[in-house]
Amino acid sequence: MLKRIGGQVNGIAKMINDDKDCEAVMTQIVAAMSSLKSVGRSVLADTTCSLPKEESVKLLKRFL
């Protein structure tokens, strides 16, 4: 998933450099943000994440 997000970000940079329509650029930015939030949720839900449940919930609310 992170490689795909990297591709999205590179695509956004190219769109900006190519002076693409603002709405199209913003659509891609929102899509990339959504993907990053999904990764964040996965990290917090991962069984290897050693944070106590209440700390995970705090981080989830704070950043996502």
C-alpha cells in the first residue's frame, strides 16, 4: 500500500508541475490522505503495536 501512496504523491507532484486543474489535484490529495489514514489505522490495529488500547484510541482520534 505504501508504494501505491508513493505513486499517488508522485502523480500529484506531476499534476502540479503540469498546471493541472485544481479540483483534479485536490481529488488526488484527498485520495492519498485517505490511503495514509488507512495505513495508520492498520498500524494501530496491528498486534505487534505495543501501545495500550487507550493510547491507540487516543492516537487514532488525534491523527485520523
